[in-house]
Amino acid sequence: METTQQSQEHHAQIELGVNIDHIATLRQARGTSYPDLVEAAFLVEEAGANAITIHLREDRRHIQDQDVYDLRKTIKTRMNLEVAATDEMIAIACDVHPEDACVVPEKREELTTEGGLDVIGQFDRIQKATRQLSSENIRVSLFIEPDIEQIKRVLEIGAPVIELHTGTYANANGDDQKREFDRILKATEFAHDQGIHVNAGHGLDYSNTAEIARIPQMRELNIGHSVISRAVFVGISKATRQIVEVMQNARK
Ligand code: PXP
């Protein structure tokens, strides 16, 4: 358990995981060897990211198995590997040994991850995946909706980290966005009080990230599409530095 002082010191910092999946999307669009993921991860780390996030999808639409192994050898910060709770993906994660594994729901036809895990309905499967990954000393994060009932089931499973889905917040406007922000805030406070390490991600960009980064108990944000999109114009180093700046300014 952290002392209050440690907790306050730690939470003055907020970490950034940059999701580089869409560097691979661009490569896969032409079947070329570029843009190079290892170089992308290097530049993103150099620009101040604290982790590199990648999602090995069942359909391998962007990240390929070889990418995961190549990046495992070269990432100097932390690898956060997003995987579905399937036997195939859990076996790969246990073999690769990322520092962090984030268990996500996955539907083949979706454009991107469309919501959090159903920890209530899929309890046994998610518990099994968490136990397998934890037994390899991989820190497990469960990607969930900002919902207190889901967090209570995470506590029963014993996963040390959650990542709250911010996609609904990111897509909403006005009062709907305020309501969703409030759900994220309450879920963060509740989970943190229970000793869970709280991250968030999905749909975060240069305009909506500050409000989430300002939540004092929030520990890490995973951001992909907006950073890679901006990188097309300003380069990946500057795009990363700019989102780091948004997050750090939010904590001042
Ligand atoms: N967190 C999780 C669990 C995700 O699945 C994704 C998308 O792969 C992200 C964060 C990043 O989302 P975005 O690309 O919208 O920033």
C-alpha cells in the first residue's frame, strides 16, 4: 500500500502510452516494409512517451506477430500489449512477456475496439486470462467501461490495473460529454480508493485529453489515432511532444 505522501508524489505525474498500431496500418495498406515500427517506437520514446502500446488483433489487420517480437527486443520503456482473452492471444502474450498486457474485447468486424470488456458476463474467461498472464509476472490491465459494477468484478478477479474506455466521452458533446466525464471521474475515484491503478484511453486527442489528464488519480493515458494522424503533418516526434505537453500542462 502506498503512503499518502508517495501517492501524492506519484500522482503528480501522468504517463503516456502511444499506440503505434496505425503506423502498421499504413505499412499493411501496401505490403511494404515501411514505415518501420521499430523506428516509430524509438522516436516516440525519445519524444517522451512512457510506454509503447500495440494491439495484436485476431485478424492481424495492422500489427503482425513478427512486429511484437521485434518491438519486444527494442522497446526501452514498457511494452503494453493489447490482447483479446482468447487462448491464442494469451499464449502469445505469455511467450512475448510484455511488461503490461491490456485485455480488450474484440469483434472481427469492428473498425476499432468499440467498448469495454463485459467483466460481469465474461467473468470466468477474463479471470482465466488474468491468472495466466499474472503467473508470468505480466501486469494485467482490464479495459472496461467507467462502471462501478464492472470495477467490483475486477476487484474479485484481482487485476491490478484497469484502463477506462474514454471512447463514449470522446464522441459526445455538451451535456452528454459532461455526464460521461462524470462517470469516468467517479469510476477513477472508486477504483483508486480500492487500490487499483487507473489508466484510460480511446478517442483521446489534442482537445479532449486535458480534462481526463487533470483527474488527479489518473496514472496513464493510451493514445494512438490522433497522435499518428498529427504525425503525418508534423512528424511523430513533434506529435508525441505536443500530446505530452497537453498532459503535463493539465497537471500544473
Ligand atoms: N486503449 C485501448 C484499450 C485501445 O484498444 C485503443 C485502440 O487500439 C487505444 C487505447 C487507443 O485509442 P485511439 O487510437 O483512439 O487513441
